[in-house]
Amino acid sequence: MSKVTQVNEIEVNSKEQFAATMRQIARKNDLNLIDAITSYCEDNEIQMEDVLPLLDRNLKEEIRVAAIEGRYIRGVKQPSTLF
């Protein structure tokens, strides 16, 4: 039996399920992960702080990369690509 985690009104079976849902929203709506999570929170009237416990390590890294690429973080240069 899988454990259900509830953070306020959010009910998910795992951090992985939440990450998969956020990636699906991002793909479906052509959004980056930051915008997908923001949209999800707004649509469900959830505070952004309430989803923090649901972010796994990989999702946090993808958000960091999206923030750098979107220039949401000042003082951090966008990594150059080899190709």
C-alpha cells in the first residue's frame, strides 16, 4: 500500500508523482517548471510555500536550471553549450 502525503489541500502518493505532474503541466502548456508550479498553485489556491516539501532533488535542480536560463537569478551566468 502506498503512502499518501498531504500538504494542505495537496494529496500525492510521492514526491516523484508531484514532479511528474509538474513536468506534464509544463509540457502540455509549453511552460518552464517555475511557471508550471506557479500556475498549479494559483489554479488550486495553494501557497507556493506549501509545495516545497513535495520538491524532490531532481525537480529542484530542473527549477534551478530554468531560473538560470530564464535569467530569474541575478549574477549567475547562463552556462555555455558546446554545440
